[in-house]
Amino acid sequence: MYISTRGNSGSVTASFAIRTGMVPGEGLFVPESIPVLSREEQAGFQGKPYGYAAEKIFRLYLDDYTDEEIRCCIEEAYGSGKFGDDPAPLKSLDSDTEILELWHGPTAAFKDMALQILPHFMKLAVEKSEKKEKVLILAATSGDTGKAALEGFKDAPDTGIAVFYPAGGVSPMQELQMVTTGGSNTHVYGVEGNFDDCQAAVKEAFADTVLAEKLAGKGWRLSSANSINWGRLLPQIVYYFYAYAKFVEKGAVEFGEKININVPTGNFGNILAAYYAMKMGLPVKELICSSNENKVLTDFFMTGTYDRRRELVRTNSPSMDIVVSSNFERFVFETCGRDGEKTAGWMRDLREKGYFTVDAETKRNIDGIMTGGFTGQEKTLETIRETFNTSGYLLDTHTAVAVRVNDGYRRQRDDWTPAMVVSTASPFKFADSVLEALSLPHSGSEEEKLSDLSTVSGWAVHPSLSGLEDLEIRHRGRIKPEDMHDVIYAIV
Ligand SMILES: *Cc1c(COP(=O)(O)O)cnc(C)c1O
């Protein structure tokens, strides 16, 4: 069962949490208790396909889904070849570093890992409801969630999907991917503002009871494809266990030996899933939260104060250009002793004063688990260049941030624990910046850039990125954040 981070909800089932997306009013759903996987169960993941670990883990959390339903969801998401041979390959960068590639899905970003299965969870969640409502999925996106959500929910029965991205705040490739999406139930809008504006407007739409009533009158309800939805986070726990098993199979660590995990972070969903994996018994020494110049989280780990009173900077790792990381609420809830009242107070401070400071005990709890670091745009490009020159491995800008922060962390802490750096996007998705990093021309068409990158790296272009410029642009909507409610109502 699931409870609210703000103590304002009774226990609800998994299907309710997934269908609703967010706690009505305010707050996020978290599991009532965190299950633990024994050593034997974890050892059993070695040599098994991805779906094996997924099934074991989903069964612990999806209380009102049958085993058969869970198996079907897994089969449709990961079993149909959409991710190639292996959804999450582990590649050695050097003797202490493994890269977990999570971008082999249909849109070349790690969001596919969760957004290919969320629609199947959602369809069942809607069927399990007494009310027969249609669901309009809303997603605010800094670039990658949008396309992954559109592909996942495209043409899903009794479902609409509306995506809002910051106009001019995503890469050309990301924008092309979104605005060329087909399907009869897809809606895409550029919003005048940055990602935080998009996310805030979407959250307001969820909190708006008048809008909810109007939609209910027409037989619709809203839900979320962002990582505020538990159904988006849960699938992300799986790959940490799966990848650890591979770490052991490769001989990079002994079974049971701890590793560090470094995650390039934006909304704090991916690293939160790593934290839950750690709570479930995964052998982890330190979680390292990597940021770009939008380093709110790095500052928090230094000081214990989360301060959003700053301008959002647009960087060459745009999917991490976020100041208000939604899932941080779940993390402070977990680390303050699961105190809903405290968490609600801090979130109120964040909204009203623009910052909050956790108490000393919470800060101590966090210090034993997670640390943060950041790097700038120049160093990000330098890291792509140096890594390519020394190892022939091509990083995208987001993963490069994490590799850079990881090197700095090691030297500073003198901690040479084997590390898993999570790779969140294919380098082809950010071809512009990657070509710039390699001092190659990057002014041609998107197609030319992809082909140039393929030539220097010897890697095949990710199939979903090729030929986008020949597709028809099907979505041209531009809106102001304050118009979002009207736009949503117009869709139904
Ligand atoms: C979404 C995204 C991130 C940030 O992930 P969070 O779960 O929001 O922290 C990092 N890199 C890429 C490429 C992304 O698409």
C-alpha cells in the first residue's frame, strides 16, 4: 500500500497511486514500507534476462496486480525487441568505472526504461477503478520525457497524452522528435518559459479542483507521466539490481562488495530509484548526485539548505536544467524518519520562502548515503573529448557531467570504490554538443550531424533519430503557462 509524503492521505493501492499520479491536493505517494531483497534473491539475478529481476521487484510493490498481469506488462515493454538484445548494457570505461547504458529504447533516452511500461501499468490501473473514466496524461518535459511518454502512450485506448516543453529550451533533436509524433491521442505544446514554469503549471493543473470537476463531468481524469508518478519510479529500481548482477558477472566486484553509483540528475527520479534499491539491500557505499550549473542539489548536500531562489541556466545538458527537483520531496521524507508533518513544512517553506533547511539529524542521515557535485559546460565538453581520445567511448553531455563529477569525487575523497556511472542518453541525441566537444563542424542539418558523428565514432546512428527531418511536423502549439488549464480542457 502507498501513503503520502505529507501525511494527508490514508493507505491506497498501487493501482490508485498510479492512476492518480499525485496525492490529491499535494504530496507524493511512497510505499508504506520498503521491502528488502535477500542476498540469495539478489544472487539469483545473475545470468538472467532483464524481465526476471523486473518481475521479482514489481511483485513486491504492485499489491493489487496479479502475477499474470505483471508478467504481461513486462513482456510487452521489454520482451518485444524494442530495446535490442539487452535493455541495460554495462560497458567498462576504465578499471574502476562501468557505464550503465540506459538509452537503447525507442527514443534513445533512459526515460524509455520506465515510460515503455507505465502505459501498461496505467491501462490496468484504470480497469481496476470502479469509475470508468478516461485518463489524460500530462507531462512537463525538459526534453526527453516528452518523446518517451508520447511513444509509450501513443494510441493507448481511453487515454490522451499532452506534453509541455519549454519553447527554445530543448535540443533541436528533442523538439523534432516530439513535434513529429503520430497517433490520434497525442498533443504537444511549446510553453513560453523554462522547465520549472512548465512543471509548476502542470502541478497547478493537478491541484485545481475546479478543473478536475469540469473534466470529471466529461468522463475524464488527469494523471502524470512524470516521475512524481510512482509507476514511473518503480521500473527504474530494476536496472540497479540488474546492473549490479552484471558487475559481479564481469568480475568487477565480488558478490556483496559495495559499489558507488553516480547519476546525472535533474528531477531526482533516477537517483531516488537508486536510493530505494539501496534501501532494498543493494550493496552501495555512496550515491553521487551529479548536476550541471543548475547546482541546487550540490549546494544542498554541502549546506542542508535547498534554495530555489536563483535563475535557471540553460546548458548543454538541457535535461538537467531544473531548479525544483520534484522527487527530492520523497528523499527528505525518507531520510527525516518518514515524518509527513516535517516534510509538509519544508515543502511549504520552499513554496512560500523559496528555500528550506532540514534539521541536523536529517542532514546526518543524508551525509551517510549521498553526496553531490557539479560541473560547468566547458568541462563537460572537455570530458567528452578526453574520454573519447583515451578510450574511444563517446559520452553524451549528461553522462559526461557525471563522469567529470565522479573523477573529482574520487580524487577529493580518495575513494576508489568501483563506480557505476549511469548513462542517460545516446550521444547522437545531443550531436551538436558532442561534435563541438570533438572540435568538428556542427552547423549542418541534423541528419548530417548524425552521420558525421557516426563516422568519427564508428557507432551506428540510433535508429529512432534518423530521418526525423523528413517527417511531417504535426504539432505547432505555442502557449503561455497561464493558458494551460484552457488547453487541457479543450483537449477533452
Ligand atoms: C531526464 C534526464 C535526466 C535527469 O533524470 P532525473 O530522473 O530527472 O533526475 C538526465 N539525463 C537525461 C538525458 C535525461 O533525459
